[in-house]
Amino acid sequence: MKRKKIGIIGAGLVGTALTKQLIHAGHDVQVANSRGPSTLQSFEKETGAKAVDLGGVVSDVDILILAVPLENIPGLRPSLNNLPQNVVVLD
């Protein structure tokens, strides 16, 4: 399997579980949340993922996973507007 660059928006229970599994499978994972990368220092240590801001999580990825509550998705639109067209988005 080809190593993928995966971005995840959301560092709650779902985002954490997905991150751990994807890192374990050998993928490069970067994670963003609404509060910024400085709030994800312990998340980085726990999972091995790289914490980035919302702008960074949509750049240079093969797959983007939205692991946020449904009501928060409309607020992500400005960040998602910069997402390259070839990126697969999973919600």
C-alpha cells in the first residue's frame, strides 16, 4: 500500500482514534482543530501526528478527514475553499 499524506480536522475521540490507526498503518498524518496547533502538543506526543493550523491541514494532502460535529462543518468552508480538487474528502 502506498504511504498517504492525510489531514484530519478534529482532535476529539474520533479524530484521535483515526489518527492512531492511520499512523500505525504507516501514513503521514497532520491534524488541526479550531483552537490552533499550540493546543495539540499532548495530542502530538500521544499519537505521533503533526499539529497544524486549518490552512496547513488542507495543503499537501492526499486525503482530508472531517472529524468534527456536523454543525461545525459550515464554519470550515473558508479553509476548504483552498483544498486542491484531487484531494479525497471523508466525513
